[in-house]
Amino acid sequence: MHRLPSAALITSALTTAALLLLCAPAAAAAPADVGAGECIAGGGMIVIAAEGSGFTMRCSGGTHDGETVV
């Protein structure tokens, strides 16, 4: 008979995986800025995030993944 893993084991594994992903070195970025049209045309979507009293826009996915949208 097989036993299912405990919730603590699953939580520990997920935490370890998240830490490994966060500590991984970032890939070298291409151009830092991309236009909104370029982001969409490259297969990405624009993610708007609140930061302090302003906001940032980044391209998520596609050719320009992670680049700042201007």
C-alpha cells in the first residue's frame, strides 16, 4: 500500500524549489526597454505592478520576457 506524502514534506519541497529559483542567477538582459507594441507582437503580455507611489510595466512571456515596457 502506498502512503501519500505529508503536508509538511510537500511544503518543505515547495519552499526549497522557490528558494532555488529565487537564488538562480539572472540571464543577461538584451535591450532594457521595449515598446508596448513590441511586447505584444513578440507574444508577451504587459504586467503592471504598483511600486511605492508609482508603477512599473514589464513584458511577461514571449521574445521580450522581463524587459521594461516604455
